[in-house]
Amino acid sequence: MDWQNLLSRKLLCDEKSISQNSNDGRSPFQRDFDRIVFSSAFRRLQDKTQVFPLPESDFVHTRLTHSFEVSCVGRSLGTLIGSTVIKRHKELKEKYTHFHLGEIVAAACLAHDIGNPPFGHSGEDAIAEYFKNGDGKQFKDSLTGLEWNDLTKFEGNAQGFRLLTKLQNPNIKGGLRLTCATLASFTKYPKESFTPDSKLIETGKAKLFKKFGFFQSEKDLFSEVAVEVGLKERANNQDNLWWKRHPLTFLVEAADDICYRIMDLEDGFHLGLVSFKETEELLLPFAKGQKLNAYNNRDENDKIGYLRAKSISSVVNKLSEIFLDEEKNLLEGKLEADLISLLPFGNVLEMIQQISIEKIYSFTSVVEREAAGYEVIGGLLESFISAANEFAAGNISPKSKTLLKLLPKNFLSDDKTESGLYYRLLGITDFISGMTDSFAVSLYRKIKGISLPGT
């Protein structure tokens, strides 16, 4: 792969590439960042849980604060590697600075969770479960294999690509009209929902290949992105759409890994789930060799915040070195492992992950929220899909007619190119996955008669 193509300024569905900054001095990649910030889908992340239920504490992270933090780390990573990349590839110097690489990674990081449904990863599982084992399994024989996979393996990453390229600004071809460089960097899993078992066995990288980055409804849009930035195709790309990752995607993934592991641990400490001593012992290895100014004069909360900052700084610097050491393999599409696994103190991050599983992710309120998510999302899908199908069949009951009044018109597409059961199911899934946690619970309680408006 070639950096000049990989850093394409071309906007999705636009015929020309943008070579100059906009009239207000922003680069195309800064404009990507701003368009994401001002999108309604991004704003809704303020009421989507990261790990802990939102009323639990005013300190813990939401998806919104997590996304901003990941973006900051991503910008640092992209800017750090940018200087060396441009020195190594002198043809880039006329068109790009190291800040441009930081801007691309920052924008992609900002959007990395934008497709997550309410209740986080358990929300993804709840949608998949509805189609796999719930009422939704009745639709299997009416869909293609890949369409069925899209639903039974519902993926927030693919929903994010759909949001950015179609659902936001639905009347404009290309949605938010982001640059192809940002969209390619955003897509951690540049493949459709089917992966041959033989390929999983061959690579041994089940984590990397079990997920996917776009639904059948957006496969042409991602193909346009992949061709524009010159992603390397895998051998079987004629049968299944599947590309090697954009090199900057590894930085997006690493920024997310750094933040959720270290910040979830800090949240666990502040909620009293992990002791000060244990948290300190887990973070101190990252600060080895660094000066800890006035550390002993700080209280416990300040000490953990200080160590968290030192830890992130240490990991960012080391990851940028690893990226540059692996640049040739990244451009050739040979690196399959995530960058975090190549860190010299990767074992400490694994320990943090294990502590989080044992003491944080299994905390009662976290598990209760996950359990509630299955009930709420499954109930909403059942009600609205039934109503939408009755409407499509022209035999709608009074109950379903009332329910559809609660469904914004744009979620039942009248586009003849996107008609039929698959797109109808996707439309309802769009509606429900786009909800905030609070709205999903509130709407579920109301349509099930558990509570009434104003009570």
C-alpha cells in the first residue's frame, strides 16, 4: 500500500479530491472531526453507558467522554508517527505534515463507538440474539446468507460505518461526506460479515476476522473507500469482500485499547471496586524510569490520576516506536496482530484486563444493566418489526398503526433501491440501536404499559 493513496483527501461519493484547506483554514481531516462532533449520533453518546450505569457516579465515563479521550490519544499517536513517515517518504512532504496523520487518526477515533447500540456490547449481543434465537429467526429463509449474518452477528462497527456514510444526512449521497482516509482508518474490520472457516484456521486470528466492518447495504460504499485509498485485497476478494487494514487503523485500535483498559481501571478504583494499592501496583510499571514529581505529597485520588497520565504517555511513546518498526509490514498487509500485543509491558495490560473482568465488569449493577438490555432491546425489536411488517403487507392492526406513529418516517425507507424485508429490518435496527440508554428504557416501559407518559 502507498501512503499517498492511504492519505486520500477525497470525500466519499465526490468525484474530485480536495487538495487545499477550506476557506476557514481547516484541513479536510479537521473538517471530518468537526462533522462528527456536530452529528446527532455523536451527541447521543452522552447518554450511552461505557461500563457503569450512568446514575452510578458523576465521575465514570460515558461513551462520549471515552470517545473524546480515545481521540486525544489517537491524535498523539498519529502525530508522533507522522514526522518519521513523512521523512521516510519524501514525496509526502509537499502535500502533508505530521499533523495531518494525527488529524485522520483523531477523527477516526472520535467516531469509533458511534454505532454502538444502547447498553454497550451487551446491546450488540441482544440484537444478534433476537434474530438468532428470538422471534427474528422466522426471517432466516427470506434473506440471503450474508444479509442473515449481518443481523445475527450484529456489529457496532458496521453500524458505525452505516451511520457515517448513510444515516447521518440521509438525503445526501455519502452521508457526512467524510474523507476516504478517515473512513478507511475508522474501519477496523474491512470485510463483510462472512469469513470462511478455512481462513480462520489458517490465520489463527479469530478475534480479527470474526467481526466485520460494513453491512451488505453499504458494501458498495466501502468498496469505493477501499479502492480510493488502495487497500490491499485478500486472495479471495472476488468471492467475499475483504481487504487488509489501513495502517492507521492499528493506531485507532491501540488508542481505544489504551483508554478502555486504563480508564476502566481508574473508574473501578473511584467506585471502590479495586483498592488503591492494587491500582497503584498495576499502573506503576508504566511509569518506570520516569520522574514522579511530588508523588508522595498527593492524596490517593490524585496519585491514581497522575499514574494514569504517566501510563498513557508511556504507552503512546512505545506504541509509536512499534508502529514505525513495523511500517513495512503494515504497508504490505502482513501484520495481523494488534499493536498492544507487541508492547514490552503487554503482560501488565493483560493483568489489568483480567482484574477488570473479575472485579469491574462483573459488578452487580453492570450485570443488571446487561440483563435489562436483552429484555428492553428484544422487546422493542419485536414490537416495531411486527408493526413494520404488517404495514408492508397492507394489513395493519390498530395497535401496530399506533406504534408506527412513534417511528420517525426516515426509518421506513420509501427508496425503491432499498426496499424489501432486509432493509425494513435494518431500518428498525437503525432506530433502536441509535437510542440512548434512557430513551430505550423509557420507550420500552411506555409501549409495554409499565409506565405512562407523565408518570
